[in-house]
Amino acid sequence: MKKMTIYFVGLVIFTLLMIKTTYADEFSELKEQMKAMQERMEIMQKTINRLEAERALTKESVQTRQMEEMQRKIENLETQASISDEGQKTADLENIFHKIEWHGEVEWEFVDTMKDDSTGEAEPHFQLDKVRLEPEIQITEDIRFEADLDFDGSSAEADEFYFIFENLPFNSTMQIGKDDRFFKADKMTERYPLAGNAFWKDEEIGFLLETEHEPFYAALSWSQGLELDFKDVGEDDTSDVYSLMQDDTRRSSFNGVKEVSIGVGIEKDIEDLGKIDVLVWGLYNQLSAADISFLKTNLNSYSVDTHDQYRAGVNVEYEIDHFSFVSQYIDAKDGQLERYAWFVQPSYKFELPFGWKCANDHRLLFRYGKLVVDSPKTFDKPVSWDRKELTFAVITDITKNFRLKTEYTIDEEKTGAGDVDNNEFVAQLEYEF
């Protein structure tokens, strides 16, 4: 039994030694395989890392290229838009300037006021009367803008500016802006008649509606009116010693938009008997506080505060062949002051019987007019004077749009005291373009 036990223990030990040897070999082989596998996994991880890095770089590069391409497109669009805008601006300016017509005139003159030593008037002198630019902008087929820009050597002024709307219903035209009163007369000379100096030489700002149904026409005006002020009767404006009372462009003492004017006329060709134009008109306004103060200061015994202001008149123009006749009568009331003015102006145009290179056409003109003021006459208050004037003129067309106006005016005043010497000679070169 003991011997069997020894054999059994020996067999077990041998078996264990054999198993250990076998498993040791297998463990060694497995260890080598695991090591090789680990190395392959490391290689694969490096490959994956490299591929991911390359992919990220490629994606970033693509995005960069896409961004750069998009930026170039944006810059191209901006450049094109800029070019388009500049082109549009240039085209707009060109269109605007194509629609503008420029006209104008230059007036250079010699003035001799027959100087009275007691008045401080200027000696005979040359002067630039004005340089005028007249832009006309055709906004649409039926709307345009016109202006008169005056330069006299020391100042500049927008003398007139207005919009005109044409082809309105009932064959009407509407005008909005600053312009002459519609009842002004055709004076032809450089000097204004007494009626013009007193009542329609200056411009007013407002609204004017005109309509025509041949041979009749009508006008309706609504404006802020003019203000009472002084006005020299002639071309020399160095002294106010002979000044009359004028409806002047309103620059202060605004009194609201209270002036209403209306006129009805007839213009007709009477075949061989010529052409006649007759306009009857009236005006109502209210004097401002400054106007009433002007009357009280510059007239004797004027003390009322009445605000009503009236103007009424008739214009007559007649032409046949080379003969022309212009006349106007105006009745005026300012508060309690009454005035009236009138003039007649015949003229005749003729050609020289021999052919000169220039200055062949001449117009002989004669004008006589009066201004009567219903107020006591005071020598130191010239707005109270009654006045007469007699003008002789020769208007010579030197060439087209270039003329010489030679005028001599005899002035007479009822001053309440002595006479004044204020006759005037004017020779003016006028060029229109």
C-alpha cells in the first residue's frame, strides 16, 4: 500500500510537470501574439490619427477656399454696384443738365441824373445794372421750374423763382413761387413808368392760376402781397430824396397770405385792323402794422388805422404793322390814402433805308404819365408829391439779341414848395442770350 502511494504521488508530480511545460510554451506563444497585436493596433491608431489630421486639414482648406471665393464674389458685386451707382449718378446728372436751358442778359449803362447840388445825387457815371442768369428746368412734359438770378457787382439775389404746371383742366396753367404781378404792362424801355414804379415793378410770392378760352383769358392770384416802401423814380439809386411810395417785395413785416387778385381779358386779332389786348383787373389786401406806420410817418395829417388796401386797373395794348400802343390806368387806396396813376406809350419800329452791317432796326418811343397822391404836399415828404414824366427813347437792335436803349426823361413834381432838377438820361447796352 505504501508502495502504491509512492507510485501515485510520483505519477501526479510527473503529470504536473508535463502540464506546466506544455502551458508555458502556449503562454509564451500567446504573449508573443498579444505583443504583435498591440504593435499593429498602435500602427492602426497612428494611421487613424494621421487620416483624421489630414481630413481636418482638408476640410479647413476647403472652407478657406469657399470663404475666399465668397469674399471675391462679394467684392465683385460691390464693385459692380459701385460702378452701377456712379453710372446712375452720372446718368442722372446728365439727364438733369440735358433738361436745363440757360438764358440770361447783361446790362451796362451810362446814367446822368442832371444833378441837383442840393440833393447829394451822384455825378454822371457808368454802372453795371445787372447780370442775369435764367435757368429753365423741364421736370416733366407738363412741369418746369424757372428762375432769374441777378448779380449787380456787389450782391446776388434770386429775383424770380417759380414752378409752372401746364395742360391742366380747362386749358389752365398754375404757377407757384415768386414772380411779377400778372397785370404788369410792357414798358419796352429800361426806365419804368410811374405806375410801374409805384405798383408792379417788384415781385410777390404766391399762387397764380391762369386759364384761356380764345379770345378770352382770366387770372386769379393768391399771395402774401407786397409792403409799402420807398422807390427811386429813375435808374440812379444813390439818393432817396425824390423817392415815391412803392409796393415793394415783402422782406419783413409779414402779414399772412391775404392778397387776392383777379383779372379778365380779351386778346383778339382783328385781321387787317391789327391786334388788341384789354385786361381789367382788381386787387384786395390788408395793410400790416408796418404799412400803417409808414403812412403815418411819411404823410402829413395821416393818423387812421384802417387796414384795407385796394388796387384796380385796366391795361390796353394794340399793335398794327410796325406801330404799337400801350396804356395803363391804376386806381389805388391804402387805408384812407387815395392815389391814381396812368400812362400812354405809342411807339413805331422802322428800318433804315440803306443796308448797314448792323443797327438797321430802330424803335422810336414816346411815353407820358402821371401819379397823383391825394395828400397835402410837403417838400421833405416826397411820397406826398404829385408827379409827371415825359420819356423819349430810341431802341436800336444792333444785332440779334444785342440792343442799345437811349432814353431821356423829363420829370416834374408838385412838391408843395420849389422845383427839383431830376431829369435823367440813360444809355444802356443790353445783351440777351
